[in-house]
Amino acid sequence: MRSPHRVHLIVALEALGDASVADLAALTGRTRQSLYPHLSAMSRAGIIGTSTRSHRARAATRYQYLPSVLARSVDQSTGAGLRGGADVSAGALRDAQIRCRRWGAVADGQPIDLSRNPDARTAIRVTWLDAAQRRRLNQLMRKAEELIRQGCVKRKGRRTCVLLYHFPDFTAGEARQAVKSRAAGKRESAR
């Protein structure tokens, strides 16, 4: 998925769980009219689902993110389809980049009140983890995800963008070698 608007909508729906187009417009800062084509395309692709609820004597469409669609697109035994998942993650990171720059533009030149957020952290690290350490990291991430979900339900306090990612890191040389090996394997199987 290459559209940053659609990735932004997926991130919003994943956080909210269920939202109207008005909710999404308020969260994304876009007009309702500009969201309908994206919501329609994602609904046709099965990435999001819809339901209709009565609200003040008229029907209101609600949208839900269907993460199982992306999960089903990856063959766990072969890894086929991981590129699509990586594309969605990359899109979410591009969305976060836009949000970070927007925050920087607004916050630039403003005094920082450390008493309001003394424990603020940004951590970007490349490290080496064994299987037990990766399992522990995943456990901690699940706890953080639960805290984030609770915040989405309560919707109190300051809206906050949170990124939780970890994935195997490959050098450019390793990536080139993998592409060459795959190409050689395809040539061999074609003979």
C-alpha cells in the first residue's frame, strides 16, 4: 500500500477500532469528502470493514480495520507476502515522519516544560538480540500495546503518536546478495 493517506487511515482505525468518517476526518485533519475514495477502495480490497448503526434517526456507517487480511497475505512457511507487510510498515513510518516534522514545526522555539513530561524518550537503536531477548521484547511490546489500546478507548489527555517497531536488520550488501541468490535460483528452476 503506497498511499500515505490510506496508511494514515489504517493507523487511525487500528487505534480507534471503530470510527465514523467524521471521527476519521477529525483525527486526520482531512475533509470527509476526501476520505471517501480511500475508504471505498480499502473496503473493496477487504482491508477495512463497514457496519451501519442508527444514529439520531439516520444510518451511520462505521469503519473497522481488518488486520487479519494483512496477516493472511503472508505465507508463514515460506515468508511469501512479507514485502506487502513491510510496505505497510514503511508507510506507517512515513506517516510518523510527517507527524514528527509537523510537531517540530509547531514546537520549534517553544520552551520545553520538563515538569509535564520528564521521562520523554526517543530510542532508535540497532542491536543484537538472541531468541530469548526477542521474546522478552515482544512481551514488553504487548504490554505497551495494551496501554496504548486503553488510551484509545478513554481518549483523555494529550493525543500522542507512539511507534513500536522491531524487525531483522539487513545490510545493503546482505540485501543485494539475497536478491542475487533468488535470481540465480529462478534461473536454475527455469532450466
